[in-house]
Amino acid sequence: MQDIIHLDVFVVTALIFVMTPGIDTIFVLNKAISEGKTIGVYSTLGINVGVMVHTFLAAMGLSIIITQSAIAFQLIKYCGAAYLFYLGISSLVNKKELNIDLGKGKEQKSNKEHFFNGVVTNVLNPKVALFFLSFFPQFIKEEAIGNALPFLILGSVYAFIGVVWFLIITYFSTLFSRKLRSNKKFNTYLNKCSGIVFLMMGIKVLFKNK
């Protein structure tokens, strides 16, 4: 902790960034509203595991490759956009009704799948790597920039803030959507809307530059 400066300012600033609506927020909201609280929780955990992956890469200096190599940046961006397109198309063509009370075996498989979706969605967003590399060093002493530990500590704090905020979003969004999700016709529309949201997220990632 001695290599970190202005931790209180970091926490406030990180909270503002986390609360600002972005791809991660839309992803969690979309999952929570369309598929329930449990899926929202696993999606939240997945997103923030992705945050820790970016933190580790930044700490190891690997994210610098992304920021300095146009090819690496574009490759990751296209992979991220393609994955979001896959999620969107899957939701649009899915004819199954949403089911709140899943069986035990099916629920475990579904939870893992949505957790993985959250990890991949965050990891394949190169903007997160760029943000961490530009944001974190402002709160690390200059002589400690080459040390991985301060990056990992700040990343853990950021991820903790993210988990708390997205769990709050998940709770309140599912609180008001539970009755709607029991309506079969609404389920169909919700699947389509979810697909459109993912496709729009993919387009947003695809057409963003460094």
C-alpha cells in the first residue's frame, strides 16, 4: 500500500467510472432483466474476473503491447465484436421461453456459461486495457510503476467496487422484472430485445478507434 497514493481519490473516481453506463453495465442489466437474479450475479462475477485479467496484464506490462500495436488492438477489438454479435444472434434465434425455476443440473451449466460470457465480454474489450494503463499509474508512485503489486491492489479495489455496484443493479432490476418475465409473450419480446442490445454493443465496439 505504501506505493499507492491518494487511494481515497482513486476509490471515488473508480466508483464514478463504474457507475457510468457502459458495455459492462448494459451486459449485466440485460442478463439480469431477461434471465433473472442468479444469472445477473454470475454475469457480474464474470465481468469483474475479466477486470482482474486486465489488471494482471497491465501489471505484467502485456497491455502495453495492445496500446502500441495497432494490429493487436484491432484483432482483440474484432474478436470482442464478433463474440457480442454471436450472443446477439443467439438471443434473436432462440425460441425457448425464459425459465426462472431451472433444474439443478441445468442451472449449474447455465450459471457457468453466463459467468464465462461475462469474462469474455470484458476481456475482449481493449478499451478496458487502455483505461487501466492510463488510469492506474496516476495513483502509483513513479518509482513503483514497474512493480506489479500496486496494479493488482488497485485492480482488486476496482473489481470490488464493480461487484457491489452491479449486484445492486441486478437486485433492483430483477425486483421489478420478475412478474413481467412470467408472461410468455413478454419473454419472446425480451429475447429479441436482448439480442438487439448485444448486436448494438458489438457495433459500438467494432467502430470505436483507439
